[in-house]
Amino acid sequence: MAEEREDKQDEGRGEVQGMRRGLLQGVGLAAAMAMLGGVSTPAFAADAAPFPSHKKWKIVFVNHVTTNPFFVPTQYGIEDACALLGMDYQWTGSANADVGEMVNALNAAIAAKADAIAVPIVDPKAFDGPIQKALDAGIPVFAYNADAPRGSSNPRLAYIGQDLYLSGYQMGERIVSLVDSGTVALFIATPGQLNIQPRLDGASDAIKKSGKKIDIQTIATGATVNEELSKIKSFYLGHQDVKGMFAVDAGSTQGVAEVMKESNLPAKGVHGGGFDLLPRTVQLIHDGFLDFTIDQQPYVQGFYTVVEAFTFLASGGLVGPANVNSGLKFVTKGTVDPYLNTETRYEGKSTKSQIVPRSGGIKS
């Protein structure tokens, strides 16, 4: 296992720059964009009909936390892509990460003869059989947000989402740049789930490789925001000598930020950070209570998945599928203002469809 992780680390370093830019890997999505032709003028956007008429294909998105605010922009991405491409979708699954409920929803989509299915593969084995069943029935299946382990036998056609181990490893490198020694808490909502466990593994590996005298404490927080906050508060009350508190999921990250503010931990030299852009997390970064969060771009995890499905269906399976890396971006106090000053579907803070004006240069 140690050798495998070393191999992952070596591979990851070469991919870092490409990941930060959210590179689209393979030909599937590139071909889809070529089919779209590029929205180069307002006339094209308003008037053109680039595709022949087709059935209004339906893609079923199975999700592991259907009501979690993280997936609000994902659903907007799905809606926007479906409107653009003349498709329909269903959002279903489990509200509390119940794999059995997810498998039931996947089987229901197969029975209903969905045209395509998308599912976060949060369990290493549970989805293998149902996904193969869908493929045997002629239904393409795509993983989004969480993928099967490397080297597994899962037959999904492509993965659209962040390189989870690498993102955790980079977070670990950021942690060791902030903390020299002492106790560091790593909070995870549901240990073992493949959408977040690889991040925890990557962060732990980076901290250990640094050689610093950091004592890693791993704490499971639970699947709901209130439960996560309670567990984080309890941990701090029992470990007030902690030097850093970091989380690998959205709800736990918000909880860390809340505890950092409540006890004014930055003033005591404690550092904190995590993942995703829940509004409270973003505000508390601005206020100086959290060092960073990592944006994994949930909007495109919905949008690109629909595009991949459409391209596959429109081409009779000749085009794609291809893995799409949705990228990694550290958001800090110095870069957080645009997230606070705009309200868009792209970050899940507005229902309004809009083109957002951009000013200034582009930062990689």
C-alpha cells in the first residue's frame, strides 16, 4: 500500500499544473465542444440549431447526498446543459449517503429505461454489478464527483470530477507550510467513502512525507452539517492545544470555520482549511477565520457529464467517453472577494441564468 501511494504521489506531481487548469482529458468532451461549434457570436447563441432533431434523451443522476448544498451548482449545471442540448434529467438517490438507497435508485433507472445514468461511485464494490447491468441494457453510465478506485473492475465509461487523492495531497502540502509541529486534526464526514477518503489519504501522506513532527488525529464527523459542527466543537474542547484543524468535505469545512470563529483560534496561532464553497465558509475566509478552501467546481461536474452523455448518444457511441478533471483551486483571503461579490448559478448562489462580466487578467 505504501508503494502504491508513493506511485500516486509521483504521478500526481506531474499532473498538478494540468489539474489546476481543469484540463479536459481525452477526446470525448473536446469532440462535444467541436459539435457545439463554440458560441462565438450572439447571433449563433440565439438563432443557430447545430444538431439534427433527436429524442429528448433523459439522464438520471443518482446522488449520495441529494439535499446537500454542495450539489446545488451541480444541479444548475445539469439544468443548463440539458436546456442547451434538448435533454431531460432526474435527480435521485440518497439524502444521507446510504449506498443501498443509491443502488436501488440506479436499478430503478435501468428498469425505467433511462437513456443515460450518472452516479458518484462512493463504494468500491457496490456499484460494479448495477453499472454492468445498465451497460448490458445499452445504457451508458458515467461517474461524477467520486470514482472507482484505480485498478478496480468497475465498468463505468468515464469519470467527471476532481482527482481526489491529488487534491488531498496538495492540501497536505499546504498544511505543512502552515504548521511546523503539534496536533493536526483531519475531519471527514463519512470515512471510507470514495468521494472524500482519497483526500484524507493524500493529506495524511503529504504530512507524513514532510518529516515534520505533526501528530495527525482523524475524526469522523457524520453526514449532516449539524452533526459535523457538534463533533468538531467536541474535539476542540478536548484538544485545545491543537495547531491545525482541516476538513476534506464541505460540511466539515464549514464546521471548522465556525469553531475557528467561535473560539477566535487564529489569534491563538491555530490554522484551518478544507474544501468547497459553502457561503458560510467563503464568508469566514474573508473574515480571516480560515486559511483556505479548495474549489472543485461542482457546476461543471453536472454540466460536463450531460455533455458527455449527449455526445455519446448523438454519435451512436462513436465519440468519447473521456475522463474530465474538474480541477483544483485554492481560495484564500486574498482571492475570495469575487466569490462574495457575485451571485451566480455557477456557485449555486442564484437561480438566475446570466453571463458574468470579467475584468482584469486571468490567474492560473
